[in-house]
Amino acid sequence: MTSSNHLIDISWQSIWRFYAVFFLFLTIWYLRQVIFIVLVGFIIASLLDRPINILEKKWKNRWGATLAVYISLGVVIILLAYLVIPVFTAYFHNIQQILPSWMTKDFLHQIWIGENNSFFSNGNFGRLLGISQNQISQFLGQITNFLAKVLGGAFSAFLVLTLSFFINTERKAIEKVLRLFSPARYEEYTIHLWQRAQEKVDGWFFSQLLLSLMVGTLAFIGFEIIGLPQALFLAILAAFLDFIPYIGPIFVGLVAFLSGASQGLLIGVLAITIFALIQALEAFISPGLRAKAMRLNPILIIVALLIGGKLAGVGGAIIALPLAATLMDFLDDLHSGRFKVNT
């Protein structure tokens, strides 16, 4: 019988590299929220950089041009909210017509002021709704979590806009940041990759603009056919909020349903059905359109949106496509030999 001994020699350099990569991924995961805010800020700054450059050439003032563009963006958002809130409130006021009979104004008033009323303390409220007190507590907990997420999302949006604003106040600020943090030998390629990523972001924005126009046009036609009140306003709202994945279409569908329900339950059902069909058509068309605009495989687009939405919700779906496009460009350069380092 013969025996053989196998000697495995692992250098300290290999061990340190392994742990360096491990801690790098651990740091990225721990700081994922910060990284997400920075990435979204970079994308918004990239989208607004072109109109700011145009104004800067005319005014010879970078700060003034940046401030004008962001004020214009804020005015559009505030104006949209100003138009939406009264309409939504009016629709919600009429929703009582289609609610169950037990949800009268007096009953809701009792819920508001009668916390210590024996009707509620004896558990009659839960039995009336057919649910237990534990389920009510869970529901209230979910509402609290939802409100916390909304407030957290609003704060994150404020940070994103603040970051993108200060990025846009300086010409080629993103390139300067990339040069600062990139190793010297990879500096030029990093800038080259970022410039290509900007083209992908422009392609994403252009494709999304076309999709939003399609959604708005089809929504106006469909809502006009069924006689939905303020069909033009709802169509414009649908076009604007189509830029916000998931939440935007859900909100517009709810408003369309309330608008139709104020005229009758059937109209409300028809309104939300029409809008759901429009969203299904958009979901069918968007991968091919974005694939041509961003020069990406449609399957990759679908997978990137699913992964981005699963990992980071709405914001993840927004940044998923530019990140996926940049990663594919890097892998393509690496495979074809175009990946070069500074010497």
C-alpha cells in the first residue's frame, strides 16, 4: 500500500484578499441605503445635467442655472399635488355611497371619539367586522409601519434631491468624484464607463417618456369612452406618475376607481379595468422599447426590474436598468479585451 500526502500552500496575500472581498461585500450590504441614495442622486443629476448646461451657456452662471431647473421641477411637483389633492378628496367624499351600510358617518364618528366606549371595549367592534382583536392590532401595526416607510421615503427623496442639486452645481462633478475614488490605473476606463452609462440613462429616460405618453393617451381615450369625470386630468396624472414604478400606477388606478364610483359602481369597475389593461399593454411593450433605447436584451431588462424591485422597492426598480446596462458594458469590455488600465 502506498500513501501520498497532499500539501496545500496558501499565502497570506491570498487570505487577505479573500477577507478583503468578504468585508467589502459586508460593507456594501450594511451601507446599502446610503449607496442607494448616492446612486439615485447620480442618476437624477445625470438626467438634469443637459438642461442645466444649456441654461449655463446662456446665463454664464452654473448655480443660477441649477437653481432654476430644480425650482421648475419643484413647481411641477407642487402643482401636480395641488391639482390632485382636491380631486382625490372629492372622490373620497363620494366613496361612502359604495361602502357597506354599517360604515355611516355616525359610526365612523364613534370610532374617532369613542375609544373608551363600552361598545368597543367589549369587543363588539371586532365581532361586527368579523375579525379578532389580535387581527386589529396587527392591522394597526401594519399601518404604523406603512406610515414610517412613507416618512422614511420622503426623507430619502429629500436627501436624493439635495445630493443631486449639489452635484449639478459643479460641471462634471460626477467625473471628478469618480477620479477621486478610482485607482489611478483604472481612472480613465472608469470615466469612459460612466460616459457610456450616461447614454444608457438617457435611453432609459427617452423610452420611459414614450411609455408615459402612450399610457396618458390611452387612458384619456378609455376614460372618455366610459364618461369618466375629468378624464383629461386623470390621463395627465397617469402619464406623470408612470415614471414611478408600482406606486404610481396603483395610485392612479385608485383615483380612477373613486372617480368612476362617484358616478356608479359599474363605472368605477370599468375605469380600473381599463387602466389595468393599459398597464398590461405597457408591461408587454416596455421591455422591447427599452431594449432598443438602451441596447439591452429584453430578458435582462425584465430580470433587472424584478431583482431591483424585490431588493429595494420602487427606487430599486428605477436604478436597476442603468446599473444592469453599466454592468453589461463592463462585462462586454472585459470579455472582448477593451478593458484597459492606465500605464
